[in-house]
Amino acid sequence: MKCSVFIATSADGYIATIEGAVDWLHTAGNPEADRGDNADMGFGAFMASVDCMIMGRKCMEMISSMNLPPEQWPYGDIAIVVLSNTLTTPPDNLQGRVAMFSGEITDLLKELESKGLKHAYIDGGATITSFLNLKLIDDMTITRAPLLLGGGIPLFGKLDHQINLINASATAFENDFIQIKYQVHYL
Amino acid sequence: MKCSVFIATSADGYIATIEGAVDWLHTAGNPEADRGDNADMGFGAFMASVDCMIMGRKCMEMISSMNLPPEQWPYGDIAIVVLSNTLTTPPDNLQGRVAMFSGEITDLLKELESKGLKHAYIDGGATITSFLNLKLIDDMTITRAPLLLGGGIPLFGKLDHQINLINASATAFENDFIQIKYQVHYL
């Protein structure tokens, strides 16, 4: 299973404030800037490349708290699995949208592969860190909002080992967001 | 006094391992890559733009530990001030190269300005964070090495307030280092 990250952070590497807020993501930079063909900063093309999604419980709860109407649901109809050892059912507003999973990540990937799925979108700081420690992430697209939060929930947690990145690329968008892409090269 | 940052970090935002090591900075990426005119990734041009440097004690001790011969001294002959409330004299191998300062940063800047100095290079994570909290940093150039350290000393410490960044630009070098530049926009 190819596993990809597509995530936004502050310029100092946080994915949310310590309280879990991500409103700064929508107000940072210049929302009026003409972004031309890059209005979604590549999210649509990325979504079209994946066929399933794996996220952590906190990430799911953040999405649940947005209470998105169907027309604003950003993940299409791909299979979404939520990792949790404590919850067995999703929040009411995500019923039918996500499936809960408790167990080993490698078993989950085998299960998804057995269904013919090939490319997973991995989301949430703790989940991404777990996948990196298992050497499962293939590439990462990180879009940094132009602000320093000064504290919060970091994208990258503690890793068991250093990890080399290759094939770096970077784009600064008109709204002052900077998107960087890497492939992950495990030793 | 214009205050600028020019610093390297890992892709996960650390300036050194928890033990203070920065050897990964010299081995990360592809050292054999043809970097053309960008061999120093802009450091020479940056140094030519500043006329003094302010760093913290830890940053000084890291430089001291390198025990650089004169021909490898990277900071030319600009005035270098080291902030420390505990040390009053520099290590032997930095005697004559740096001056110690204990006191308020704003007083130091006034003193430097009274000598005709106009543009300071601010170095070291704790010092940069202090300057940001005082709303004194004007611009930042951050060069990210293509690896995840997984832990260490972060570039950005806790900030008293969110800080907006503008005029973002980004360059991916042939060796897979990514350099981003921002101007700082205080409210």
C-alpha cells in the first residue's frame, strides 16, 4: 500500500493549537490573493490519486466538530478508517462515512490491500508519526500557513530513528502559503 | 536595527539533536549534487548584508566546540555579541572574536545602533524566540535539511502571541535542501 501525507501546518510546524483549533488555517496569509489554478493548493489532485484514508481518533473528532454538510465533505466517497483503541463507533455525524479500527496498522493495510485498495491518505499527527516509525509513509506534501502559532500540536512526534527525505520540491503560493513535497527514503 | 534570521533546521524543525549535535546538517541530502551558483545556499550574500551578529550562549558554545581554524571562520570580522546572564568571558578559542552581554536586548540594540550598526544577524533558537517575542525580527531565512531528526532542540520556542508572516518565497536546491524566506508582520 502506498501511503501519502497531505497536511497543513503553521510555519512552526503545528497542525492545531493546543486546544485543537485550526481556524488560523483559514485566516492565515492573504485569502484575497489570486491563486489562479492553485485555489485548492493541490488538494483535489491529491484526493484523485488516493483510494482510501487512514486517520487517528483526534483527527476524526476535529472533522466531526466541523459538522460539515454533505456538499462540503472534502473526502469524496473513499473508504475512511479511523484508528482507535478506545472508540468502537464513530460520532453520529460521521456514521456511514468512517469505519473504526483497533489493532495493528500492518494488519489494517493487509486488509485494505485484500480489497484491492492501493494508495492511502494518512492523516493526523499521531497517525503520521506511527506510520513513519513503521517506515510506511512513501511521500509527504506539507503546506505551511504563513504564521507562527507559537505552540500547539506538532505534526511530527518523536521518531524512533532519523529518516532521510529525497526529491524535495517547494512552491510558494500567492497567498504566502508554502508547500513542500518529499519522498521518504528509509535506510 | 534591522534584525534577520538565517538558520538551518531539520525538516521537522530542529536546529540540533537533543545532545546539541549538528553533524546531520553536513551529511543530509546529496552533498554531491551540482549546486551551481548556490553552493553556499545564500549564506555569503546574507553575511554581506549584515554588520553585526547577536547569538545566545548555547549557540556560542556550539561554535566554540567546532574549534574552527581562522580560515574557516564563517562570520568575517563583524561584531558578534553573545547574550549570557551567567558567563562574563567567552571560551578561550573565541577570545577577541565575540563580546559577552548581560542585560536587556533593547538596550543592546540601542548600544549597537549608537555605534552606527544597522543590520543584525540573530542566531540560536532561544535568542530568535526572545527576539520574536519582543517583535524585533524583521525577516527569516530558514534552510531545511532533507531529514526528520525525530527529536532535538527546536528552532522556535514558545511564543507569547501568534505572528503573521508575509512575502513568502521558497527554493528547493539540487541537494534537496529547501530554503524558505518570510518577512515578519507584527500586529
